[in-house]
Amino acid sequence: MTLAKFVASLTKETPPASISKLLEALWWDGKGDWEKAHEIAQDVQGRNGSWVHAYLHRKEGDNSNAAYWYAQAGKVMPAGALQEEWEYIVAALL
């Protein structure tokens, strides 16, 4: 799947069946359902799970919590636009 196809899938009612839990979390975030996205992401262990979790807390505006999760992911909290980060993470996980 490409980033363009992933973005196009946001017009559907449900996420694509073949995507990972982290991509599903980002899909729900892309649909505007932060709560559902966070619920999914917080249950995924590992660096990528921490990365998505960090992004979601950054989006929420909880930068101290986000900083903790970025550190767990081995990443530095970006200063750029949230949409750019969302696309970057989706592309990296596809």
C-alpha cells in the first residue's frame, strides 16, 4: 500500500483489513478520532508503538508526555507540522 492509497482509504467507514495496529491507530487519527487512535497505540509495545503514542500526545498538546514517548522511541520531538509528521510516520510504517 502507498501513502496515497492509505490517505484515500480515509473516506471509508473502516480501516483496510491488512494494516498493522499502528497504522490502524494512525488511520483513526486521520479520521479525527484521537481517542480511538490513542486506545490502539498505547497497547502496542516497542519503539514504533512509542513513536505513534508520542505523536498522538504531541497532537493532544501534552508535550511533556509526548517528550517521554519520543525518548522511548529513540526519536526527537519534531517542531514541524503535525500533518507532515503523520504522513512521515505512515510512510515509514507502510
